[in-house]
Amino acid sequence: DVLVDGYNDDGFLIGRTQWDAPDVDPLVFLSDNDDTSIPRLEAGQMRRCVITSNSLFDLEATPVA
């Protein structure tokens, strides 16, 4: 589960998991799912996501519900 925080300075939608503290821990970069039955991401939502990629510190995820 990922809490959608909003957009960062570069225009990417970001969030964090329940174990991540803001401004301290790595970010989860979010992308909208191509499936039209899944609602678009909005800040403040808690969404079930699947991790699609990772970098040295951060994760990339796509919502599944």
C-alpha cells in the first residue's frame, strides 16, 4: 500500500509506504495504470500498488486497485 503525497519539483507523482517517513526515507515514484477501470491517482489516497522497478534508494510502482 502506498500513500500518494503529490508531485515533486520535477513533476513526478510520488508517494510512500507505511514504513517510510516523509523527507527522510526513499520515495515511491508512481505512474498511472493503463487499465481504465482503476481510478486515477490523487494526492491523499492510500492505494494498493505493485512495484515495477527500483533504483539505488527509490521504488517505482503502478496501482492495481
